[in-house]
Amino acid sequence: MATTSHRSASGERPAGGRRPAFPFGLWKRRPAPRLTTDFGDPGLARLREAARAGDWPAVRERLASAADGDELCRLVWHVSDTPGMAAWMGGVLEREPDGTLALLTAGAHHVQWAWEARTGARASQVSREQFRIFHQRLEVAEDLLYRVAEREPDWVAPWFMLQVSGRGLQVGREIARLRFEATVRRSPGHLGAHRQHLQQVCAKWGGSHEEMHAFARDSMLAAPEGSPLGELVALAHLEHWLDLEPGQDAEYIGRPDVRAQLLEAADRSIGHPAFGRPSDWIGVHNTFAMALSLAGERGAAAAAFAPLDGQVTEFPWQYLDSGDPVAAFRKWRSRAGR
């Protein structure tokens, strides 16, 4: 993993790029950064409170009221990593063995629970026992999620979650591709599905930098301007940067061609009037803020930081400071504002 100190390129903007609009007057009263786990959505916070309390009827009622398949997927995935769910989710399945929302939520929880057991460490640092628990929980998840997919063939949620479980079980490139295609067939612009497939094709999961960058760029260009899929380009460059040795990483992220690609992606997504406030806009802005900061593009980074009002997502800032992502955000926001 790359170090927390990086050499930045100069802040000069490559020729031909559009300078993002930025209200510099607002920068003086920027609020203190704080970690957000609910994307600034009070409804998501209430859903997690119900899950922490083991109030399945309240959770089920909110899931049942989802406006569409994308919202249901987002709600289930968000609530499924609530600490303590394992203590009561089994009882829910005993009472509702044929409840589709119960099966979906339990499946999603087993995926999150599995990755919790594995941790984010490199494979060489994960014990045999951790891998055993990891695979066991993922296998349970797959059974539950396939049952949901059979009952509700139009739902995007089980296929998105099967992407995540499949990567952990190393189902192979062809099956992984089919699961991604099944997800985007039901929701073509699904950001989470594209993020997961980007991971699938990156070098650390058996792909390559070339394949990863091609997937990111092709996805961005295939989407309408203003789509959050432009974030994939930034994510791909961060993955490439993480894979390099200290010194090489800063040299890479500050290259003129990399900076130009980041600026283009920002212009097509967060900098475009059509971007608006999609459901995970906070995460997309955080990703661009970090990538543009590392690249030395202070003006564009400042434009990415500004709408956040200090809202910090753990990812990707934990790459710079795993113990305190808020401190990493604060440091780089300060540099962008100079």
C-alpha cells in the first residue's frame, strides 16, 4: 500500500481542460469535517437505528416502501452492515422462512459479515481460519440471494450482492461478468455494480491496470454526461496508485495524462450541470476530492470539496490514514484551499 505522504505535481492545469466553477467566497466558512455513514440522509440513519434495535418490523416496512429496485438495493445494502444484526437476523428467518425481504436482507448481511471476518488485509495476511469463516458466510449468502433472484427476477439487489460475494469466492471471470451484466441489465447506470466490476477487473483480483482503465473509461463514455459513472476513472487511477511503490505512486498520479483524465472525468460528472445530487453524490465527491488532491489539481479538488460541507466518507480516505480518515480529509482540503 502506498504511503501517506505523496509528492504532488504542479497545480498548473493542462491545456484544453474546462476549469470547474468554484465559489471561493464560501471556502472561508467551511465547516469542520466529520465522518458520515448515512450519506447525509436522515432516512438511512433511522433505518440503521431500527436495525441496531433489532426492530425487524420497522426495517421491513421501510424496505417494502422503496420506490423502485435501485432504492431497495441501496437500502438493503446500507442497513446490512449494521453491527449486531447477526444476533437477531437468524430469528427473523426462522419466523419468516419464505419472506423475500428477510431472505434478501439476510443474504446481504452475510456478504458484509463475511468481508468483516476477512478484513481488508492482503490475502497473505489473512489466516486460514479467517478464510474459512469468510467462505462459509459467503456460501450462505449465495444460497439466500439466489433464492431471492428466482422469486423476483426483476430485482437488481440480489445480482448486485452476488457480484460482491462472487468476487470473494473467486467464481471466475466469466461468471463475474455475467453477474455484472445481470445487474446492469436491470439498472443500466447502477454505480455500485460498476464499482464492484471495477474491483473485479483490477490487478489485485486477477485483472490488469489496462483492463481496469479501459472498463472505467468505456463506462464513463457510454453514460450520459452528468452521470456519476465518471467516478470510475478516478477510482481506477487510485487503484493504480495504490499498487505502486512509494515514490512511483506520486510520480504516477501527478503525470500530465493522468491529471488530464481526472479533470475530464470530473467535468463529465460532478462538474456537469446534469450531475445534481444522486444518491451517493457524497461518496463520488469524496473520491474526486482525494484523487484530484493527490494529482496536484488544487482548484478542481477545491471544487470537489466545496459541496461536501465537511462530510467525509471512510472510503477512499482510509487509504491515506486508516486510523483517521477525517484527518486525511482535513489535511488535503486545507491544501486545496490555499
